[in-house]
Amino acid sequence: MNIIKYSLFVVALASTAAANAQQTDRDCIRQGNRYFRAGEMDKAVTFYQKAIEKNPTVEAFYNLGCASQDSTTLESYMKAESLGFRNAGKRAMNFHNMGNIWFMTCMAQIRSNDPNLEKYIDAAIENYKSALRCNPSDNETRYNLAVAQWFKKNSHFGDGKQQQEQQKKEQKKDEMSDEVVEQLLRSAQQDEKDVQKKVNVQQNRRRSLEKDW
């Protein structure tokens, strides 16, 4: 799977007079961006949160989602989407990242008896589709969508009565065994290679991850 996409909203530089005044939300975003690029995520999160306290904007929530690595990450992306993007490219990245979070949530719980596994993978698929509606030329998202769809089709929570009956015959337990999971993941990796070959044929350009807002 392609990892989370990080493309921060870049805020215009403040004037000299404003720099000496009390920090605004945009000052906080700019400072958070500096810490983000330096790899100091905790400090970046702190400044994005300060920006949100001053003025809850799409930029602040999206950047917070990129910097945070906990249960609030998805919430930040969802809040950014609810506020409305003016930039289709950034909106596509927001959906892409939410799709990845849902997919990884499914993978983390696949050995458990979590009854929501299919909901997780469905959420991933829908977010990837939404990303492609915003940016149809994004081959990275198209690749992730293909992997998520393949995984749903070939996993124990996939569609089809025949598949479900076969799964019941092969597994006496509701929980997937380690052997089955490993086999499924190996098959997914092979399918990823096949999908990637097709994607490379169409891939004429890659997205710039530092495009200005």
C-alpha cells in the first residue's frame, strides 16, 4: 500500500509588523510546518492545535491530520472535509489519507473477531473512490483502490455465498488463523505487483507533494 500523503498547506509569509505582534492562526500553521519538515511532529501538532483554537480552518485540520499519529488523525481529516476544500488536489489527498487509515485499521484487526472488518475495508474503498473523483489522474490512489478491492474480494469477509461457504468448510473458527492470514497477505503482495505494472504503463507524471495552497 502507498503510505499516507503529506502535502502541507503553505501559508504566505507575514509582514514584519505582524511578526512582532501576537501569533495569528496562520503564524501557528507556518510554525507547525517548520517543525513538520524538521520531523518534530509533536511540536508540529502543538502549533496546528493552537491554530485551530484561534481559527478552525481546513488548512489547520488537514495539516494536523498529516502530523498526528494517533486516534485523532482520522477525525482531523474528516473535520477538514466538513469545512470544505477550495483545492481539488488537496481534497483528493485528504480522501486518499482517510482511505489509507481505514485500510490499515482493517489490517490491524484482521486476526480478531471484530465484526466491523468489512465496514473498514468498504470505508477505505469509498474514500479512494472519492479521491479519484477529485483527481481522476491519481494513479497512486487507483493502485490503492485496486488492492483494497482485491483484498475484500479474497478475504473471509468478501462478497459471495459460495466463498463464505468455502471459508466455513476450511475454517472451523470465526477467527482467521495465522497461516490463512499470511497466505492472504502473500497473495495480496503478488497482486500488488501485477496492479503496479498496469499502473506504471499509465503513469506519465507524479504528484508534487509540496504544491502551494
